[in-house]
Amino acid sequence: MKDKRENRSIRKRCWCMTTWNKLCFKLENVLNLFFEKLGYIVYNNKNKFIAVSLVLSLALTTGFFNFKTVHRVEELYIPQKSQSLIDLNRANSHFKLKVATEEFIIKNKIQEWAFTKEIFEAVLEVHEGVMSIGGLEKICIKNYNGVCFSHNPLEIFQFNKSLLLNINETLDAVYKSKNFLLSNGALASSSFSDFFAYFFFNQTIRKITRAEAVRVVYFVRYPESSNDYIENSAWETEYGKYITKMQKKLSQRGLLLLYTSGKSLDDSVSDSSLGDIKLVSLSFFSMIVFCTLTLSMFRNSIVGHFIDQSFDILDLGLKGSPFVEFYSFRNKAYPNGFEISVILDTPVNYSDQKIQQSFLNVGRISRNNKYLLSKTINWMHNLLKWSKELNYTVNGATFYSYLHLFLSQHQEFYRDLQFNTNGTIKASRMWVYSNDNPNSVFRKEMMLFIKEELKKATNLPFYSAHVMFIYIEQFVIVLRDTVRNLAICSLSIVFITLPYLKQPLVTFLVFWSFICLVFELLGLMYVWDVSLNSISMIIIVMAIGFAVDYSAHVAHSFIISKCNTPETRVIDALKTMGTSVFMGGASTFVGVMATAFASSEIFKIFFKMVFGIVSLGLLHGLIFLPVLLSIFCRNTEVCETIYNQRVEEQHFIQEQQVFSTVSDSTNIKSLDEIDKKQNE
């Protein structure tokens, strides 16, 4: 009984495999016959095909004239249906958060002290020139007085050259003052670390003891449309020309002028890419030379666990560009943290003590964590503190009367409240401050931390918003998207190679090689200090097909080999396809080798990734996979079945070829006739 069950099981397996192989053979033969007929047609009409190909190529080339160029870098990096972008647009309807910036920094090339008349006069000269550039009025963000707004320490001196006296004493006094407000409604003292590089106030002697450069920021509208971008870009072009002229002028006076604008990153990315375009041409030339030499010499037939997710925006720019020079200094000399708006724009009863307590709870999210500074700006906290000191009751019917009294005495909080026409609060916000850490992983975790803590702190629908969040959000999804894309690649490999290789075991070994290659590549990325980000993710998915191709060709040669034993099949497969696979990998390597010498960090990352994938792919295809095939395909029954199926396949192909030749004899010339014609 046991033997009968085993025989029945074997027959069942054999029947399944036979049926599957017949389907695979039919599919392959259909494709073979199709391309065979196509070959006859092309040969008999080669002049027509050449003419059609040339005309079609020229016609498609006209597409270059209709390219829609993506100028704005953010269009490439903001995730679709971004929640951060939705929150930012929502917040921007109440508070002006969605803005772009134009900045410049002036410092002495030798002296490490910025509070000199020479530097402040240079800042004033550049500022007046920037304000005089035509078109600024149209794109700038205006303050309450209708004047283009800038974050500028010259505001302390009323933009008056005659007041640039006793600079040290004036700035010391303003920093210690709690009443000096800037035009944006903020205390001047809170902005000193943004104005001055390496700013330090000595509490012992009560004086500013370090300030190495002066920074000015202009706020312009965020380009929402192509027309906005064109108008912004036109002004920024003139701004760049003016700053470049001033750089030469100030350099003669021993001053260094650094600048950036919304267009700087776009230009730097373009220069970074176009500057290395000659290397792409060199790549094509190298591949042509390599293929020519190898085809003539060899006469080939033409048949991580520890991986980082950080991303440095300077990688997008060209070394030595204004963008890279500016941010290289700014990231070292100025705080890298930023103020984050926490907003409530749902109608609530602000006079209710429970609502007021919710504001206090939200303000506590910045305590005792590594992501946020303990500093917060909370208008409700200050209102309650003020009322307690004066023994006022700020709940119930008296809330709004005391609120307006409080705001008249503390005008810096006006900017945090928006009122309805009936005098009630329409929207309010408080500020929390991120720690001084430019690392993209830290910022991603910080953003997620704030969103999670807001849910825990209160049931009120508070939400956080900052223009940087729309860029940070890509780091949240990059790992998920990488895993998803690799999973799609894996399924594609299985579904495509299974009919091609016919044997599930061989297909599994090819698939296993792919899985191993992915983990090896992640380890290689860690060694090479290449982080997992949107750039490397695209390159991984794009280039992973190279590696699978090598293994698939070797596996297919193993399948169709006429040898009987696994060892001889492996030898025959490597003898048949080894040289072609190696030359394919070598030509790819030669093609990308030129990018190793590129000045752009993106091209360097591309070279590292493709080089790693091709090297590992060749290693798996020519060494690891043959070993696996010889080990796991040792079953003689399996090998014998493969051999017998191959014999049946050859008979089937021969029968189909005879049938094809007879049926198409009136339209297509046979190979013998073609050969005879060529010999004549």
C-alpha cells in the first residue's frame, strides 16, 4: 500500500511538471516562431526598415522641443498627497507660513568680529541695492505697514547710516531689553542668534562676546504655480547678478559675501548635472570602444541592518556653487533648529478652563526629550501667568476683555492670534523649537514625535506646520517605498523567470540570489557611507535588473544543457554563457566608470550603487548560482526529467519549424535559400 501511494504521488508530480513544461514550451515556441518570422520579414525588407527607423527616430526627436521642464526642486521631493503640505496650506490660510527666502551673509575674511561699522555699512549698502531691484514689490511678503518684510538687524538702527555708531553698546542694550520689537512682532533679542554667526552672550559680564558675521533674510511668496515661479525666478536672476557684482566689490575691502535664493538650489542642481554631461558622452564612447574590441577579439554572438537614512541637501549642489558655499557656512555658524507652529483653528470656547488647560498641556510636549528645546512661546501660558500676577480672572465672560488688555501690553503675541469680525478668536498658535541638529533622520523622528505627542496631550485638533516638514516627510516614506518597490521587483522576477526557466527549483535559486544580493548591497552601502534616500532608492530599483539578468542567463543555459549530470550542466552553462554574461557586466562597468570622477555627489552615488550591483550580480551569476545549481539540482530524477523534456522540446521545435516553413513558403524565403543567395 505504501509503495502504491508513493508511486501515485510520483505520477501526480510528474503529471503536474509535464503539464507545466508543455505550457512553458508552447509559450517559448510561440515567441521563437514570432521572432523567426520577424527576422525573415526584416531581412527581406531591410531597406524599408532602415528608412522607417530613421524617420521614426527623427520624429520622436522632436519631443525635445515639447519638454516640460520641472524647475522647482520641491516638485520632485514632496510626496504625493503629503499630509504636511495639506497642514501647511491649512495653516497658511491663517498665518503666513508658506514663504520662500532670499538670504545673504557678510563677514570679515580675517577678523572674527562682526560688530564693526565697516561690516554694517556693507550690509546696508547691499540691502539698499536688493530693495531697489525691480519686481520685488510684486513678489515680497509685506508687513502690516505694506512694506516688504525682511529679517534684518539693520532694523535696530532704522536702516539709517548715521545711526551706525556705538554698535556694540546699542546691540548689547537691545539684547537685554524685553520691550524692543521687530516689525514682525517678535522680540529683537530672540532673533540675535539668527542675525549673527556663532552668537554668544556672556551672562557674567552681561555683554555680547562673540558674533562673526551678519545675516539678512528676505521673505518672498512661495511659488505655487509656474507663473509664480517665472516671476520669482526673474527677480532672483537679477538678485544673483547684483550679489555677484557686490561680491567682487566687497572682496576688495576684505569682506566675504555669501548668498542663496530660491533659484540657487535649482541652478546648483542643473550645474551639477550639466557640468558632468561630458562624462556621460565619455561613457557612451567607452562602451562603444569596449564592445568593438571585445566583439572583434572574442567574437561573441550578439544573442542592511545598519544602513543609514540620512540625506544632506548639499549633495544636490555642485561643489563651489553659491548654494553649497552659503549653506556650508550657515550650517556651522547658525542654529539648525527651527520654530514650529502648533495651530488650533477649530472653533472652541477659549474662556473655558479645560480648553486653557489643554493649551498648557500642549506647551509641555517640549519638556524632557531630545527633539525639542525646552523653550516655547505660548500666548495662553503667558496670559494666565499675567492674570495670576495681577489677580485677574480670565475665564467666562471676562476672557476677551482681559485678553485685549494683555495684548496691548504684550504686543509680541498679536502675531499668534487671528480674530473673527465679531472679536472672537478664529485661530491661534504657539511655537515650539527643534533642537540644533541638521541630520535628516533626527528631523524625521522629531516631526513624528511632535505629531504623536499632540495626540497624547489633548483631544483638541492641534496640528503642527512648518515649510520644512514637506521635505522631511519624504524621509518617512522612503523606507516603506523601498521595501514596496523591492517586493514588486521580487514578484516580477518570479512571474517572468518561472515560464522562462520552467523549473520551480531553478527559479527559486535565481530568486534567492536576488534576495541575497539586496542584503549584500545594503551592507555595501553602509561600508561606502551611502544612505538610503530617494536618490539611492531610485538607483537600486533601476539597476537591480542588471544583476537578475546575469543569473537568469546562466540558469537558462543550465536548463537547456544536453549534459546529464549537474556538474557537467554547470560547466556547459558557464562555457556557453559565461563570457557573454561577463562581457555584459564589464561593458556596464565601463559605461558608468566615468561618473566616478564627476564633481556631482549624485553621479558619485550613482557610480557606487551601479558598480556594487553589477559586481555582486556577476559574483552571483558566475560563482554562487552555479554552485547552488550543482548542489540542489543533484536529484537524478529531476535532471533526467529535465533532459528528457529538453529532447521532447527539440522534437517539438523541429516539427513546428517544418510546419512554419511549409505554411510560409509562399511569402518567406527559407534560410537555405538566403544562405545560397549570400554565397552567390
